[in-house]
Amino acid sequence: MLIQIAHFLAILSTGLFLTTFVFSFLFTKKDRNITRLISRIYSHGFLMLTSSFFIYIWLALNDNFSVLYIAQHSNSQLPSFYKITSIWSAHEGSMYLWIVFLCLWGFLYSSYSPNDNILKARTIGVISLIAVGFLSFLLLTSNPFETILPIAPMDGADINPVLQDPALAIHPPMLYLGYVGFVIAFANAISFLINGDKSIKWEESIRIWSISAWVFLTVGIALGSWWAYYELGWGGYWFWDPVENVALMPWLAATAFIHSLSVSSKSQLLRIWTILLSIIVFSLSLFGAFIVRSGIIDSVHSFANDPERGLYLLSFTGLLVFSSLILFSYRLPLLTSKKLITPFSKESFISINNIIFGTLIFSTMLGILYPLIYEYLYLKKISVGAPYYNAIFVPATILACIFLFFSIDSKWQRTYRIINAYTSMFFSGIFSLAITISVMLYCVISDLWILVSLFTGLLIIIRYLFVIFEFLINKKYSNPYSIAAHIGLGLLIISISLNSQFSSERAINIKINGDDIYKDYRIKFDNLELIKMSNHDSVMASFIIDSPSGKTFVLNPEKRKYFTRGQITTETAIHATLLKDIYVTLGDQLDDGSWIVNIQFNYFIRWIWISALLMAISGSFLAFSLRGTSR
Amino acid sequence: MITLLRFIIFVIPISLISFLYFFINDNDYYPGADFKVSDMPAFELNSLYENSVVNNFDLEGSYLINVWASWCITCRIEHGFLVQLNSQNIPIIGLNYKDERNDAIEWLGKYKDPYRIIIHDYSGSLALDLGVTGAPETFLIKNGKIIAHFSGEVNKRVWGDVFAPVIKKEKVVWNDQI
């Protein structure tokens, strides 16, 4: 009965969202009362949808296996926490969560934005339209409420064991919050374009929404990367997997967007960029949903499915993208301003970097689609991997950082005179060069790109340290959030380049009680235990590792076999320090009784996530400082 | 300038979306289906009921292999359709995948048994050679060659979209002797 109620509430909310959409476009007069009416209908729709979702969580918690989806992805033996997270472990449930989050952003917007905001009614209308589109997709092609009747199975099929992990439990919700958070910027832009009154200043009010969404997206991507590192046992932090790329593209677009937005909200410049980017960010988020859920690309993330889903998502995304682009191009003359961008002003640097970000997005898109195009034309499968992306990302990122370096201390709408910042620029250059050269000599690095990246990262950090210094001495104001976020970027570039320079790995064959030496570390295979757990058997090895500095520690990598799905997983053992991780995975046993053990030294890998976290934290403080501006 | 911008913002998404549309609508493309022709791997495993051994030589001509397990919920949903296929004289070989013998026999007792022969692949060795990633999966074999492979639930629609065209094209004649 509860299942039918939840299903019915979801259908009801679709109807209410449709009503919201129709009303918002029917009433051309946008006074307070109409806006309030529209917000109210929307909020009721949201109430229905969340109630339905909470009932669904309740069903999962209580092992209601007459729901097909819960029977397929949960199990009565699971801890309650994973019973809830199993909801977003596959297509139907994660789509459901995606939609709930989409509507949640809309609900927050409708409650915080004042009713005399002339764009509010249509913005909510646009959000409702998107909600209707995706709810119909959910209910028609991937219904999570489908039941197994008359007899429910005794137990569920269990969640995929690699997904039974806290980082992965929160990675999808974070990522989805980020993806769909840009719906507010998108809907506002559309509402502004429909309205066509260019004197409306809407940019300032959506900064807080866009920056919050950007923070969620950043955290979501970083969590995914961290999870892949310790759970999949491949040892890297980024694999240029198509699904990582479809998350990276909206992130790049969103980064360009929030910069452009800060220009537009101050000076009404770069408005074309801002609106176009808001459309691009949201379209790329939808494109990501399409790629992952249509099954056209083989990836760790792909969901099993039927062709109708891909077709529906593609048509709906296409419809949204084209109607917004047609609207955009119709209003284009309105947006062009006679005022040219002053050369060497802050906005000039931001617009140059927008172009670089655009290039990166386009190249990533090409990297995702090229194998498909090739397969379509030549019926052969090829894959595009790290060398392609490195060849594009490294130089483009360095170039963007150089522009960033020059833009520090530049002025809004004024040519900036290099002489003002001459000293700090000169000294950051000298210091970075000195550090780079000493690292090069001390560690014997010969790869030019690594040296250049190292130099660029240092350049940014030291330049910003000068800014902080000037603030402390001369009380010269600078935006602290921007400083912290960009230092995070510098740190990220340094850690990535040092990681790729120093990290190394080796597979060794080792017998129990045998030992081996890798890079002055003595590795002794001490013991092998068979452990029986409630839902899996495990082989746990124990390695005693003596470091050259005389420290000794024990690492216990495992191989597990899960009963319900028969799946075998590798559990890595990691000894983490700030400088490097010692990362051990247990491979297969050979016929002579020895084991293949893979040992990796991953340098500066923690710093990659620390810098991503630093960016996210400064973003969230910035968003917090903007509270009140949404009015 | 405006014309150029208009041109760019339309050409890229139009070409992108129309390409993806053609890709999805392509006849050969069907999520989960794979039509690469490969050899049926050699194997020798116990059968599920009596402890007799089954190997390649027992299986000749054209037949289906269906990978299933008692722990697999989707297999239960698929089951009804397999019973229907069996009643149309289509020989289905069951590959019981990583499953306890007793659980599997009990499962078949509870529902109907649509399989002519059931191979008990406890360690998943044949499944590994076949490239199975989960259950259920279904293979179409003709004279020792795998000519179609589908991952996921086979139902009336998948049968019509994936298997029926191959059966017609390759002029498959089912081996009724199995």
C-alpha cells in the first residue's frame, strides 16, 4: 500500500509542477500575488515529491522487497546506512534522487527569493518544466516503484560491494547537488531572456546559488576521485574515464561561469558570456546524465538499460538546449553592449580565460565522442586516454594560470598599469624560478612540462602570498575567498606535477615469509589469513614494511569474495603520510604458491584532495558571505 | 560578429545531438547486446542434478546459454519468458553461476525448469571465459560460435530486437536433440 502511495504522490507532484509551469507562462502580469501563488503551487509539488521520497527511504529501511528496485539492490543483511544509500546505487533510484535535488534547489529558491522579483515566477516555471520532463522520464521509462507481485522474494540481491563504502555513499548526492544546482542560474537566465528587459540586474542574486552548486560539484568530483583511489585498487586519482569527464566538463564551465558572473554582477559586462555559460553549464549537466544513463559508453559507471531511455533523455536535453539557444540568439542584439572591454582590465583577463575554458570543454567533449564517431564509421573500438588529455590540459592550464597571474591586482574596467604590481610580480617570478631550479637539481627532474607546471603553480601561490602580505602591511583590501581558492589551484597544479614525476609502482612475486626490497623499503610477507565475515570471505595478507628511516609498519591488503553476487574485490592497504602514500594491493596467487603483490609509492596524492578541498571551502565561505544577496 | 556567434552556438550542438541521435537509432546499437562472433570456449563441468560431466561435445548445433543464479532477482523476472521459449522448442542450456547446488535446485523446484541441461559453474570458470559480468546473461550459439550475447533480462522485446533478427539472418536451426 505504501508503495502505491509513494508512486501516487510522485505522479501528483508531476501534475503540480506542470500546473506551476502553465501558470507561470499563462499569467503575463507578474505582480506579487501571482508570484506568491506560483511559489505556493511549486512548494506543494515539492512537498508531495519529498514525501514520496521519504516513504521510499522507509520502504528500503524496512526491507520491502516487493519493490523490484529495492529487491535488486538492497539486502536484509546490510547495515541501515547502506540500505538507504542503496537507493542511489543504480539507475532508477539515482534518477529519483537527482530529481528530488533538482526540485529542492527550486524550493529553496522559491522560499528565499522575494516575491517582487519580476523574474521569479518564470524562473520557477522553467524549473518546473525541467522537473516535469525528468519526472515523466522516471515514471515512464524507469519506474522505481515497480513491484514484484504476488510473492515478494525472501531477500534482496545486495548492493554492489564496491559501493558499500562511506565515500561512495555521499559522492553521488554531492555530485547531483552540484549538477542540478545550476538549474537556478539557467532558469534565471531563460526568464531574463524571455522578459527581455535588459535593465533587470539578476546576476547578483544568483551568485550565491551558483557558487554553492560549484562547491558541491567540486566536493563531489574530489570524493569520487578519492574513492576510486582507495577502492578500485588502480592507484590513480583520475583516469579520464568518460564519466569522470562528463563531470569535469560542467565543472570547467561552472568555473568559467562563476567568474564571468562576478564581472556581470558588478558591471553588466560579459553578459553574453554569463548567459551563454549558464546555458552551457546546465546543458552539460544534462548531457552527463544522458551519457551515463544511455549506455552508449562503456565505463565503470554505466547502468544497464534499454534504448528508450537514451532516446528520451537525448530528445528532452536537445529540446531544452535548442529552445534556450534560439531564445539566446533572438535576444543577442539586446545583450551586446556598445562599451568595449578595456584591454588589461580584470574583465579582459577573465574573458580570455573563458575562451581557454571553452577550449578545454570542447576538447574533453571530443575525447568522449571521438571513440563513438570512430566506432560508427569504422566499426572498430578505440579509446582516447591520458596522453590526449595531457597534451591539451597541461599547456592550456598553464596558459590560463599565466593570465591569472597577470590579472591579480588588475582593476575592473580600467587598464592596469603593470608598474603598480611590478615588484611583487618580479619577486614572485624570481622566487618561483629559484625553487623550481633547486627542486630540479636536487631531485633530478628533466621533464620540461613538469618543471613548467611546477613553476606556474609556485608563481600563483607566491604571487598571492604577496597579496596577503600587502593586506597585512598596507591594509590593501583583497577578496580573501578568491585568494584561498586560487592558492588551492596553485597547490593542485604543484601536487599533480610532483605526483606524476615521483610516483612509481612495481609488481613483485613474493612467497609467505619471503621478502623483497623496493626503493630501500624492505617488504616482508608475514602472514596470510582466511577470514569469514557475515557477507564475504576474505584472504588477508600481512606485510611488514621497514622504511629506510628505521620505522616499521604493517599493511594488510585483502581480497574479498562476496556471497550474494559472487563478486571478488580487492581491498588496498595504504600507509599515508603527508608526503607520500605506500599503497599495496594483493593480486593473484601463482601456481608455485607465491603471490603477485603490487606496490606503489604515490607522492603528494593527499595534497591533490587537500587543494580541491581548499577550493571548495573557500567557495563555501564566499557563498556564506553572500547570504542576503539573493534578495 | 553576432552572425558568427549565432553560427557557432548552433552548429556545435546540432551536429553533436544529431550524431548521438543517429548513433542511438543505429540498428546495430542496442545497450547490452554484442554481436561479435567468437568461439565457444572449451569446458568440462558438472551438471546441476546428477553428478555427470558436461563438456563442449555434448552441445552441438544451435542453442541458447542462459546464465542464472538463485540469488539473482532479475533472473526470477526473466524466468517466465524462458519457460515460454522452452515451450516453443528452443533449447536453453542453463549456466548456474556461482551458486550453491541446493539453493539452485530448490529455486527450480519452486518455479518451472526451462533448461534442457544445467551446468553448475560454482567457481565461475566458464562464465569467465564467456566474458560474463553478472547474471542474467544470454548467449546464442551456432555450431560452436557465439553469434549474439545479451547482458540483462531477456523478455519479449529484447527477443524481438536482439535475437530474432540474428536468428533470421544466420538461418539458425535449433538443435532439438539436446
